[in-house]
Amino acid sequence: MAPYLHQSMARDAGCSERTVTHIRRNLRLFGSASPPLIRAGRPRSITPSMLDVLSH
């Protein structure tokens, strides 16, 4: 992508070129302006069906 296009987009949006670059990359990779969340901690070991049985 041409740097002048990022400059123009950043000026129009009122943000930095780096922000434009990151948003465009996220859109290309993930289909969203922000990347998917990285969940902290140990993954759940209880499945949705187990949780359903326990809640009744």
C-alpha cells in the first residue's frame, strides 16, 4: 500500500499512520478493526452440556 494513501487516510480520520496500518491489517486478517481477544487463564474444562446439567 502506498505510504501517501495511509498519510491521507490518517489525516482525514485524525489519527496516526500507524493506527491506519494496524486497522487495515486487522481488517485483512480478522475481518474486524480489532484483533480477537486473547483470553487469559486456564481454559474451561466444563463443557456446555455439563454446565447445562449442573444448572438444573
